[in-house]
Amino acid sequence: MKIAMYERDGVRGIAVLSPEGLRGVPEGGPGWPGDLDSLIERGADLREVGDRLASAPVLDPEGISYLPPLGRPSKILCIGLNYRDHSTETGLKLPDYPAVFARFPSCLVGHGRPLVKPAVSDQFDYEGELVAVIGRRARNVQREEALDVVVGYSAFNEASVRDYQMRTSQWTVGKNFDGTGAFGPVLVTLDELPPGARGVRIRTRLNGRTVQDGTTSDMVFDVADLVSILSRTMTLEAGDVLVTGTPSGVGMARKPPLFMKPGDVCEVEIDGIGILRNPVVEG
């Protein structure tokens, strides 16, 4: 089941992807079940929600815009250097503990909406990543039980402003410019992917050229590891977003470097999830 949040004429809606396209209902309309944030928070069965939405009207794709699947997570936890080949290309050793940093909801944009290159930098880099979404409150979770805490998966383009990222020992500033966290297009329920999204292929294309091509099997810490490790230090809440790291091929590591610029189009494709596509504009 693939569920999306959208907007039409300033009104939010929720939709399921069907063979005919998106079928959805607007907020406040007949059959409105709530947004994905509230559905996950109250522990709703997303497959049941999707089944109900499957009889909703087909949406005109020209009349809607996608929203991030979740708009108000309490935490967006990102993992750096979590692919072996990416650690190699940066010249850094494999981490023995996840490199964790935070993003905030103010950076999020949906599928099809612009990624905003800040006017203060020309080092705007792409990073295609798998997202795991937490489905219930969790603390001190054992690895063997960690996947029971996950409710679904999505895609992320963790666009990074590299010079600002490297200005301090903490990466937060370079990771939180407005309009730099593309998220979507859909939230995919667990039955659509292998357990832990293990072995799923991730590709990033810039203007049609493949610049990243990896698989989640290359993760240093897989989804179960991350849920278990993070839950030992903090309470994970329903709707929290884990952005699990990027494969090799980032623009910063290329010679010469390859950064996104206004007029570009960047796509992140994850098997079983779909394509997250965003144009790039000047801030």
C-alpha cells in the first residue's frame, strides 16, 4: 500500500496509489480519515485506511501537488557515513557507532516541489536515502524486535549545503536550510518491501544521469540496528523519521565536484517505493 499526502486549492488531502492513479479525499470531506501524522500517532491500520481510500475518486494529477508524507514528526534523525562505499569515498573509516544528526520539519518539501539552493552557497549536494518511519512509542528496543516498531518506508533527498555543513564540528546548520529536505512521494507499508528494506536498490539521477547506484545491503547499521541503538538513548515517538544514510557518488566526493544548480532536476528512485523528483531553484 502506497499512501500520499497532497494539496489541492490550498486544502490538504490523503490518497492511495491505485492502478488508475491517486485516489483521495480532501480534509473535512466524506471519508477523511485524518492525515498520516495523526493516523500513525493513534496506531491506525494503514492498510485498512488504504483499502477505504481505494474507492475514493481518482485525482487529476495536474490539479494537485504532493506534500511530505509526514509534516510534523517530533524527530527527524539522520545517519551519516552509513554506507561502506560512501565512507570509502570520503576517506573516513567505517563508524563503530552511528553518526547521528538532526533535521527539522521546516526543511521539508514534497515530491515535485523545488529544492531551494541557498543564495549563500554553490555547494548544494544531493543524497538519496531510504526513510524508515516509527509506528509506535519505543524505548530500549532489542534488535530482534526493532522492525516491529517500524510502520513504513519512504524516500528522501537529503540535500546538503556542504560548505555550511563543514563550518562547524556539528553538521546541523548545513543540513537544515529551508527547502532542502525532499521527502516522499509516498509512505509504503511494510508488506511492500523486504524486512527492514534489506537489499533494496537506491539510485539518484541528476538531469537524467545516474550519480548514485547502491543497495541497502551496504549499510553499516541497518534499520533494525538503528531503531535499537537510537531507542537506547531517547524515546522514539510514533511518526518519527529515520533518514538512514546515502550510498557513494555524492557530488562533494567527485573530481571535479558535482553540485546541484538552479534549473537541474534531481530524482531519487528506490525499488518498491518509487521516484522522488524535485527541480532545483535559486533561493
